[in-house]
Amino acid sequence: MSLFFGCVGGQLGRHNSDEYRNGMVVSANGIASQVGVDILKKGGNAVDAAVAVQFALAVVYPNAGNIGGGGFMVYRSAKGEANTLDFREKAAGSATRDMYLDVAGNPIVEKSLYGQLAAGVPGSVAGMVEAHQKYGKLKWEDLVKPAVKLAGEGFKITARQANELNGLKKRLKALNPLGTVLLKDNKWAEGDVLVQQELANTLKLIAEKGRKGFYEGPVADSIVAEMQRGGGIMTKQDLQDYQAVWRKPVVGSYRGYEIVTMPPPSSGGIALVQLLKSVEPYPLAKWGFNADSTVQLMVEAERRVYADRASYLGDPDFYPVPQKKLMEDAYIRQRMSTFNWQQAGSSASIGAGEIAPAEHEETTHFSIVDREGNAVSITTTLNGSYGAAVVVKGAGFLLNNEMDDFSVKPGAPNMYGLVGGEANAIAPNKRMLSSMTPAILSKDGQLFMVVGTPGGSTIITSVFQTIVNVVDFNKSMQAAVSAKKFHHQWLPDDVSVEENALDSLTTVKLEAKGYKLVPRGPIGRVDAILRTKWGFYQGGADPRGDDKAIGW
């Protein structure tokens, strides 16, 4: 089967039936991946395909694909030009710092999670319009049309989606008294066809009018009417005022590879560079994959980086994020100098470094490379699975519940255990902090890897471990994605471990040093692409979901 062999950045590179020359799309759903590849085959570039995949996912992957949420895009051209686009949601103009607290000052958890008040101003449509205007080649309408067709004609749901919709039936029914097509009298089953005509009509308006089709006119009217029905605060002015923002990328390096990733209000880019720099001085390859020394070092790096995240990261338009200092070599060496190989560190004694929270698991990520070598890495989300569980009546899409990603009360953890500080407090028109970590790696001027994942607070550590799996442990892209993972986020002070991630001897050694290892279900759903030495693209679609890599 193999035709060529060669050393590719430490891992064995080969051209076989799973590698492609002309481009690749890896996403959470095979239908969406195919939509993207079809655009590439028609002469579209990576950004064209990304727009088409984003809208297709809003139809076929409603728990996280969206037009009612937001996200981040990392772009690298075939010539090495890098850029990042922030289309993260924003708080409404009338949002207040204490809007989710009771009279005693305690968080009202449900209020920031479900219903109309939980929604931030959506950014996805503005983001795709902005990306297309700057880099797209094909006509906008042609990129949205596949999603219009999928929504209007319907698609067959997977077994996983059927189980999710059945599990959410009670909540969807309570929060959508006027009904929604996501509800069914009987149980959903694998292969049932989900037709979303209201969503098709909305997508048709977006195809014809661009951002005006969403942020103005009938769709905007429907959003505001939905707010009024359920006590939300988003207004037409909030929608009209929303703008996606091009930001200067975070750039770092690891063992000779250049990393381009997201700046704040994503915490992921800075944290990823900090993590990689923290472990770079150590011989991970010699120690081995998920060996006790490897795991201990990575956990201690994660402990310190997440402590910094809690104190120093937020929307840079509202808070002076000390980005340069956090990524300085001397600062990172000082932070890592305090851990003891003989025993576990203590998060109670390790706060943020001395210098002058996060999405639910149901975010989604997709990676795309085109024939010329342009690459796009996009992570997008509604926050929780199916967001605020409110479908906008008349427009057919789900609202996000991103307001919970703010520090609802600075110092108190959100529902996913992440602690935030003043930097991420709620303020009008402010973007909430995110853990999303879309990233692109290159070496010697050549594209090497496109990577990202959903997973809430585990996003950063999942991307970190995937990169290390390829660069240090010689894994193929698929093996690196599939590999079992672990996670530490400062607080709570324990290590989450996927089933069978650590062997019994490693477990015994770590527990003897005082590490609290807590078993948990799947960590992350990484979708990534590797460019081999021979110029072929190798996909890694996460087996933890229905993810699919398609190339040509």
C-alpha cells in the first residue's frame, strides 16, 4: 500500500490511500466535510471552503455548528502570510456586571446557561462575511447554497444526534413553548430526516444579502422578538453594531516549528505557547508517550498556565492583557522552577505568576487545506450543547449561551470549573474569554499542521498534547488525534484522565507522589491535518465523535 517513505518532522511520513495531494477538510460531520471538499474541487480556496463548512455545520451539527454563536479563525496563506479573525460573541449593550447574581450576590447558575438572557450577540455570520471579503474567491451565494439545500431538504441524523435530541427533549420543550423542529412526538432514531425550513429561509436571506440578511431585516426582527418573549436583552442596535475583528496572531515556536494561533479574547493561543515552552527544555521523546515523568511535567505546566489564565486573560479591548510577558522565556523558566519531581504540586500554593473560565465540551473545530497550500483553522461554538436551548422562532437557529463564559462573579468557578477574575468580568459590548485554540504550525516556511478541538477547558491541553504526540512521539496525525489524553486546569486540583490513558505502573507512580487522578469520559474531539515531507495531506478525524476527514 505504501508508495513513499521519509522522515517528516520526526514522524514517519508516507503516501498511501489515506493521503491526498489537492486538499483536505476535517470536521465534526461527514456531510459538512464533503461540502467543503466540493467547494475546493470547484476552484474555491481554503477560506471559501471554510465558509461553506461553517454554514453546513449550522444545519447538520446543530449542537455546536451555528449561525447563532461565534468563534475564531486562524489563516495561513501558501506564501506564509498569517492572520487571525475574532468573531467571538459580545455582551449586549445593556449587560451589567452583576446580571446573573441574586440579592445576596451569589450566582444564579441557570440564568447564564439557559434561555434568552444567556445569549451573547452572535458573531458567526459577520465572521464568515469578513473572511470571505478579505480572502474568498468564489461567489458568496454559492458558498451558502449547500447549507440552504441541506436545511430545506433535510439530512439523516446519526445515532449520536438522535440520543442527544432525545436527552434534551424536556429542556427544549420547556424553553420553546411555540415549538421547534428539534422536538418530535416520538423518539428520534438514527436515520430520521431532520428538515429545518425556517433555518433554510434564514440561510437563503444570508446567501442573498450577506450580513444584512442576518443582522437586519426579518431575521433581526425574529431575534429581538425572541428576546422579548423570554426576558433577553439583545436589541436591533446590538445586532447592527456587531463587527468581527482582525487581530495580530500569537506567534511562538516549539522545537523548530513556528506556531500561529489566536490572541485574546481567546486564552488558548497564549496558553498553548506557554505550555510548549514549559516542556521544551525536557527530553519528552526519551521519556516516552504518557510515561510518568512526561505526565508529571505536562501536568505541572498546565497547573501554572491555567493559574495565569484565571488572573490575566480577558478581552484586550477592555483589559490590558500582559501578553508579551506571559510568553517570555525567563518568565516561563521561573514558573517551572518551583515544581518538585518528588511530589505533586499544590494549586492552593500556586497562584498566578508575579508580573509588573471556558466553553462547554460542545464546541466544534474544523481544519482545511486547499490545493495551493492555504490553510484555515476554525473553532466555533454555541458554548453548551445546543447552546441556550432556545430556537429563534421564525428564523430556525439556536441561540448561544456564551454569557456563562464571563466571570459571572470574579473568583467563583463557572459550571465547568474554570475560575475567572476581574479581567473577564461582564461589561457591555465586551467579548467573553474563550479557551478555543485553533492553530497552524509550519517549519522552514512550509505548512506542517492545522489543528484544533472542542472540549471546553480541555481544549488547550488537547491541542498541546496532539502537537507533542506528533513532534516528540513520532505519531501519525490520526494516531496523535486518537491517543488518550489527560487534563489539569489548576482548580480543581486533580488530574482528569481518559480511560486507559495511563498504564497501571504510571498510575501507581503518580499517585505515590500525591497526584489525584480522576477517571473521566472522552477528552476533546481534535480535527487536524498534517502535511508530509512529500507534500501530501494526512487527516486526523477524532474517533470520539462522528468526525470525518475527506481529501482529494
